[in-house]
Amino acid sequence: MAFAEASKEIDAAINQTVASLFSPTAPSTHDYADKFRIFRFPNEPARELARAAEVYERTLVNIRRHIDSGHTMMANKTDFNYTEILSPEHLELIASLSGCMAHRQKPNCTDMCFHGKYRTVDGTCNNLGNPTWGASLTGFRRILPPVYENEFSMPVGWTKGRLYNGFQLPSARLVSSRMIATEEITPDSRITHMVMQWGQFLDHDLDHAIPSVSSESWDGVDCKKTCDYAAPCYPIEVPPDDVRVNNRRCLDFVRSSAICGSGQTSILFGQVQPREQINQLTSYLDASQVYGYSKQFANDLRNLTADEGRLRIGLHFPGQKPLLPFASPTDGIDCRREIGESNVNCFTAGDIRVNEQVGLLAMHTIWFREHNRIADTLRLYNPHWDGETLYHEARKIVGAQMQHITYSKWLPLILGEEGMKMLGEYRGYNPTVNPSISNEFATAALRFGHSLINPILHRYDANYKEIPQGHLPLHRAFFAPWRLVYEGGVDPLMRGLFLTPAKLKKPLENLNTELTEKLFHSAHAVALDLAAINIQRSRDHAIPSYNDYRRVCNLTVAKTFDDFTEISNKQVRKRLQDIYGHPNNVDIWVGGILEDQVDGGKVGPLFRCLLVEQFQRLRDGDRFWYENPSIFKPDQLVQIKQSSLARVLCDNGDNITEISEDVFMLSHLQDGLRACEKLPEMDLRFWMDCSGCTPRPHQGGELIRRRRSLNTTFVEKEHEEDDSNWVDMNEERIEGLETTLESFQKTLKQMRRKLKSWRHRAKLVVGRYRSHMGTVPTGVEYDVSTMRSGRKIRARSVSASIVKFTVCVINVQRLRNALMVLYPRNHPPAAVQHAHQLQPHQLHQHLPHRHPFLRHKLLDKLFWTSCTARRWRFPTASATYELNHLLVELHDTFKKNLILRRKNCSFFMEFYEQHESKNDVNSPLDSGLNTLKILTYPLPFIIYS
């Protein structure tokens, strides 16, 4: 009975919601709140997943309601526990009936010809041991367990009047209006508005919590017409003295949908599982906002008319590059806010939120063009590739570009220097790392970017003057795709983003009132409040308090509000106390956004901690991370690292000819604007595949497969290919090969000249210093015997060499300088101790002919260690390298092969002394390995023991 009631209630609410938003009888235009809901409304697979969870949860609620109505004793209990009345078998039956047990089965990852080379669109099979990690339509990961009022599904504050730490939780709107909102705007002196726009674009690649499948309560009440908490309605209370909203008691808010379980296979409901929200997107940084998050969605975006690997295009005006395709009329989406507005339809892209803001829409347009540009160029160099190969190779490159831009340019500005040290360098793929997006990251930490948003979107023409239509107030930029068509295209918006400073976050200037008082404002509805939504969403998702995460991030757990030392402004701390009453009640987003920004960054210590935790996982837990040596060839990786957002804008804007080299930094802090042709570009000739370069015979009109997409809503130009085209392409390929060969020959000559120069210098150094030996006194003299004939030779007690060795740093081999000091095994400890006390200037003083390595002061500080420490410490690049962490290769004369890694100094000493006994001191260092060249210069001094 409880299950039947739940199914009936939820299906009725869902059907009514779909009818009100998408049916032909729905209003021709919707207010902003409806549009917001339309563009975020889950598709069919997501609805089925969310519906199952809602039926399961509603069934449990109905069971309790029936028990409460029959048993007064149970009704008075506040700590109701379902396991007291339902056995595990009953819970599993309810899960099965609701559809939870039929949730996504374990994906098939056996096709390694594909899965070994390319990502799936839905993120499955990235981690072959845990194939749903990071996949779309799976639950968020948690850093801390959720905090629900009933430990199951009710958010804190659901029961009105309930006290937390002796105080009621304040309304999210009250916190926003008194703590967050500001009309004062201070421009940032360092970063541009592009930092904000890239952050939003990035966020739409990583996470989207699926909203409720219904905008009506399960009792059939429209959420916009009630201020009661009735799932999924969770309205934001408006305080009586609100400065703007005085004709309503609440603002519309609907809860996020939940998932039944872990998203793996069937779920064992031995106990009631806490409510967990669904991430509709793949967690990986894989350009899903360009390509979509499901196979069907991705195919809808592709141009399957011609086998060229391209994405569908839309309107193509003279003098401009193509725009995104329009959404299908069958989707029932109308982007007009008012009946009298332009009838330009909504655009479609890999993320359903593409039309929310016109700057975001412009960025989507840029990257869809970048895919087609790369696919066209790859087809030119590889005419034998089919459309599938072209599509996946171009998608792979675009994803790598976004990863590189994010981690090399954007994140350092957000995290600061110390935050980047916390993030660390890439050390390779780690299959034990779960890259799934954490609920805390999506709901709180990444929303720091709201504090960077300016109230105006500036738009500049090619002469850097305001366009005739003027700059755009933010509230007029929402759901206005027609502005991209009729008001200058993407270029004015992109120029405005990289020429205009971002908003500076100050203690009393957090979110501008365009976001808190005018969000989605129209004549038909009350404007929403982004700050209040953020706070309410964190409560909806049961995110623990700010103080709880301070403990996680090794910050002081506050007992009083003055313990929030990361919030240095006393006035802000006093307001927090007046509003929240107790430090443990402060919402995570509020505390995080109010913290002082770290040096060189745009977040406080808490958000820095949460961001580092997630971005480490996104990098280390991604098998297809662009720096993974198995993903790109070394020369291809070099080209990926040549790419920049500035170059992408140049290549895909309509007529952007000048740009700042780093579009995230204000141009006056660089060298001003540079011509686009002077920027480094990615050379796609390194993707030329010669394995299948045999020219194909002419096949008339059947050269390529032609497939028609049923969803195509425009006429695309078909590319005709004939014999002359094939000749042209082959000629261009030959020219490209010749250019590459010439470049290689030039590089080879330079290497030969450099090698000759080094050999000459080595001879000079060796010849110069063999006859001029200096001594450095180290205290007590000791007689030390070497392995050579047992003779007592004090001068050979310690040997030292200047070496160059190869170290792998972020998958790029680089030469490092080092001073290698070798102690014989039987070297007296006292002499070693004295040697440790030597400093570079002492060596420098006692050398009659001073070595160039020391003369040029490349050794600022000298570190000495003995063999017993099993490591060498080299003062290179301001770091300490340990031998067992270096990729140092030695030739093993016994096994006749290469020894890689983990060679302690004891082994190296034996090896050195073995050759020393044969009067062949340099042989182990001049081994001539293909992958390693170590040049040694005997250092002209001896430590006299």
C-alpha cells in the first residue's frame, strides 16, 4: 500500500511537471525560474534513475506516516529508525519494486582496441578496475558523511523551530542579504574577467546535480505557490524586513534528485542509505560540455552526414565562422523571455546549460569551432582516417588542451604558489584514486567563482571601443542567445572578458547585487538570489558545517567566532555571530567565501584545501590524463603544451587579430596585446600517421559513407572530393614531411655542434686540472686504503665529479647538473663528518684553478651525505633529489642490460670502484646509452684525510 501510494504520487507530479514545461499547451514564454528549470531538467535516463530513488524514499515516508497514525507512541519519537520496523529483506523488496535494483549494470570494458586508446563519452571504463568511477549518472563522492536531520533524507532546518547548538538556523536569504550581497565593486588589479568565465565553463564540464524530476510536491502542490516544506519543495524563507522581497514569504527552491545507491550494480539495502545526489556529467576533465555525457547525446551533436569527424554546425553568416546548431523544435524549448523578443531559438551543445548566459554561450561556440578546426586539419594530414578516428582524435586533443590550460594557467591564479605546491607535480596514473566529484567541491568550493563576477559584461569591437549595442548588464545576459546572433557574435564578448578586470573579493564585497537581487528577473517573477541558493543547496545536500571542514583541512576548530582567524575582519565575524549564534552552525559556503584570500590566489585556506583535494584526484585518477606517457607521443605532448586559450580564441574567433598572451592576466601586466600570428601554435603535423598513407583510388560519389542525422535542423554544405583534392592533400602531406625533415636535420646539426663543444671543453678541463690538484683540510688525517692494490693513498679517500644526468620531470626529460661525491666503503666516519661541514666557498678557495661549475655559482649550497644514507642529495633547481626517485640508468656489466630506478649509492660505489681498479674511471659514466648521456668532468680537488 505504501509503495503503491508513492508510485502514484510521484508519477503524477512528474507528469504534471513535464506537461507544464514542455507540452504544446504550455505558455509560449516562460519566466526565468521556469527557463532555469527547463534547461536543467533531466533527460529520460536521468529521470528514470531519479524517479526510482524518489519512489523508494517516498515509500519509507509513507510507511512512517501510516505507523504514526496508528501508534501515538511512535508519533512522539524524534529519533525514528526504519530498521526497527523493517527487516533488510523488506528494504530490499522496496528497492526492487521502486526500480533501484535495475540501476545501471556494470559496463563492458573488454574492447581494449577502443578503451585502451580513447575515452568513452559517459566516462565508464576509464578505471578498468572500477569502471563506473567518474562516470555520468553516478552519485557524488563525499569527504565527510552527510548530515541529515533524520539521518536519512531531511535537510537540517526542515523541522521549523528546531534548535542547533542552542540556535535556530538562519534563513539563507537573511545570510545572503546581510553577509554576502554588495553594491560596491572594486576591480581586480591582476586578473581578468576571463578567469570567471573559464571557471564557469570548467564547472559545466565536471558537475551538474540533477534537479528534482518534479516541480510539484508529492501531494500535488506547485512549489512556486507554497512556502511549506513538502518534498521536493524546499523554499527559501524571506525575512520580514527584507530590503527587496516584501510581497512574498519565500523564494522558490526545489531539491536535487537522489540516487538509489553507489551506482555500481545491484544495491544491497541491508540498512537505510542516506540520500545522495546524482552527478549528471562525467567527473573527468574531458570536455564533456563540448561533446555531451552519453552516447546518444554525443551522436546528436555530431555531423554524421559526412564521414569527417566534425560536429554539427548552425547558422553561418558572411564574415563569421559557424554558430552552434539550434536545439530541435521537438524539444519544446523556447528561449524568449518576452513574447516581443527575437525568435532566435536556443542553441545546443554538450552541456544543457549552454544558453544560461551569453558569455558562456560564446565560450561554447569557440570550443565547438576548435573541434571542427582540428578535425579538418587532421583529415588533411591523414586522408586515410575515417570519421570515427578523426572525431575521437580531435576530441582527445581538445580535452588535453583544456586540461593544460586549466592546470598550467588557471589553477595557479586560483590556488596561489603554496596551493600549487600542495597540488604537486604529476607522477603518473594511479588506479587506486577515485576521481569522482565530491559533493563538497560541487556544492561549495567551486562556487567561489561567484565572487569574481562583474555586474557588467563588457563588449568591444575590433578597435577596442564599446559596440553600438553597448555593454551588457548581467541580468540582461541570461537566456539571451539572440544577442550572439544580432549583436556582433562572439568577438565583442571575448574581447570584453580578456580586457576587463574581474571583480575583487573584499571582506564586505562578496557577491554583487546583480546576482543576489536581479538573478533571472523578469516582469512575471520575483528575482532569485544566487547566494541564498548556494546556502540552501548545501543544506539540501546535507553538507556538514564550515567548522567540520576546518578540522579536515587542518585549520583550527573554532570554539568562538574569534577563532575564525582566516576571516580577519572583526565586523564580518561579529555579523556571523549575530546571525548564526554558534560557530558550528555556519554553512560551509558562507565560511569559505568570507575567508581572506591566500597569497597569490583567489580563495581562502578552506576552499584551497577542497579544490586541491579534487583537482589532484581529477589528474591522478584519470587514465587518459594528457601527461600520461601512454596517451600522447612525446613530440605530440610538446605541441599540446604549446596551446593556450589565447591561441584558441585567435583561431576560432570571427576576427580576433590581437590578444594578450595570457588572457587570464590583465594586458598591462604583460607586454600588452600581441598579434595572433606571433603566438605559439599547436602543430598538428605531429599527428600524421604514415601507417596507412597509401593513396586510395578514385571512388566517385561513394568515396565516403554518407549518413543523415534525423535531428539535423539546418542545411549543411556537403564536401565534394575528386582526384584533384586527393592530389592536393598528398602534395601538402609531402610538403609537411619535407618541413619536418628539414627541422630534424637542423636540430641534429645543432646537437652535433653542441656535443663537439662539450667534448672540447671536457678535454680542456681534464687536461687543465690533472696536473693542478688542490687540497682541502678537513681536520684529523687518516690513512685510507683504496681497492687498488691495497696502497695507502690519502688523495683517493673521496672522489668527486660534476655530472649531467637525465631526470624525468612531468614526462619531459631534462638534463640536471650535480656534484657527485663518492665515498669508499671503508672511509672513516670522522673524516666523513668533517667533510660534511665543508661549504662551496671553502672548495672554491682551496682550488688553484677554480672549476667553472663552482665559478658560475650554480651550487648555492652543498649537501653532503654518506653511503649509509642510501641517497645522494643534489642542490639543483632549489630541490633535493634522492637517487631512488630519479630515473638514473646505469649499465650493468654483469647482466648486460639496463638497470632502472632504485640504485642505492652502495651499488654505484661498487660499480665505480670496479672500473677504477681497471684504470677506466670514466667508463661507467660514458656508457653511451641511447636514453641517457652522463658527461663527467673530474673535479680538481681532493679531500685530504
